Amino acid sequence: MATLVFSTIGRLLGGGVGQAVGALIGQRVDQKLLGPKGRQGPRLNDLSVQGSAYGAPIPKLFGINRVAGTVIWATDLREDRKKISNGKGQPKSTVYSYSASFAVALSSRRVIRIGRIWADGNLLRGAAGDFKTQTDFRLHDGREDQPVDPLIAAAEGIASTPAYRGLAYVVFENMQLGDFGNRIPALSFEVIADEGDVPVGGILGELGAAQLAATVPATVAGFAAYGDCVRSVAETLASAFPFSACDDGMVLHLADGAGSAADVAARDLGASAGAAPVPQ
């Protein structure tokens, strides 16, 4: 219809040449109005990202560990669209890609570096630091003076952004999600908190601070200490590396081996609530 209208106008205004030009314009209008529409690629309806739950424990890491971490911040998914050609005379297709930015807490103790990273069980980052998927990546090692992350500060406002001092965490910025079903994949990290094996006594001594002195020379390649209870950590390590304990009233001393036996006088066995000896 548009071709006929423009051809008529062209004939009235300019004869044969005008008619040809009018017909050409009409064909272009027909293509816009009546031609096939461009194709639409798969597209997500919900761009929100599920956050992590409160109360998830963040361990103190010693040595080398492979841990999953805990997502502590994330943006909604970012949608990008791009038109691609399907060949001459064919309508273009619109394809959609998705990315996300998020932060993952790894250790409540300072770490040295991050090694390999896996996503859904597949290698995402090699030992040389090469990523298999496009993303910007940075590590906050858990120093007590570490600054706020600039991306989180830009998104949340500098006044509302904690520096997470004393917490080692990583930030992925605009990670492309096409390889993972357009979702944040299940991640695990090779975290190097110490170079070489770590003495068991060093772990216990650091966790117990001034109240505990440990001289247990056995070493471990990696250990993750959960919670604030030093006793539970000591019991776990003692099951693999037996050591003895002696309390001098001020400091609990832990030493390698089972220790020496000591005789207890009969009168000291089983005191009552009033601290009086129980009759034998």
C-alpha cells in the first residue's frame, strides 16, 4: 500500500523519475511496517540475586585450604543486549547476555593470596591467575587497615559500606554468566593463608592468645577453625595429634605427647560440694 501511495505522489510531482523514487521510498516503508520482525534471543524475566543467610560461619584459615566461602554482597544481574546480523536481507537478531558483581568472604584471618578457583566444579581460574570467563577480580586479604572496596562503595554509598577489616574476601566485578546458566555458580577457592605447613601449636597458640601456650611441633598442610570455642578446635586437633594439657592457674600449657601420669592421693578423690573429702 505504501508503495502505491508514494508511486502516485511521485508521478504527480516528477513523472517517471519521481515515480521510481516514490516506489523506492514506499518499499522501504513497507519493509519497516510489514517486513519480518527481528528475532529475540533467550531472556531472563527476573534479574534479582538471592543473598546469603545470616549466621553462616566464616572460618579462620591456616595453611592451604579449598573453601566455598560465603556471599556477603551482590548486585542484581546486569542485562546487556546486542543485535547481530543473520545475513543479507534477513532481519537482525537481538541476543541478551548477563553479568553480576558480588563479594565472597573466605577467612576471618588474614590470607596471603588466592590460587585456583572452581565454578560448578570446573576450573574458573588457573594457577597462573588466568580466568576462563571474563571478569574483573580483586582480593582484600583481611588486613586490619584495609580500605573499602570501590565498587561496593559506589553501589551502596561510602557511608554505608564496611571495610570488612580483619576479613579476607574477594570481589568479582561484572562476571559474565553465560557459561553458568545465567546465574552465579557454586564457587570454591584455593586459599593460601600461610606458606608451607603450619605447626599445630601455632594454631592453638594464636587462637588461645595469652590464655594458652602450646608447644606441639606436629604440622598440618591446612586447617579451618570454625567458631570462637578454642576447646572444640583443640579437641579436633588432639584427635589426630595427641598432646597433654597442664593448667598453672594462669595459662593452659599444651605439650606434645600424652604426658606423664601422676598419682592422686585417696583423700583427694571425689570431693563433695563443700570441698570436704568424701569418706572412703
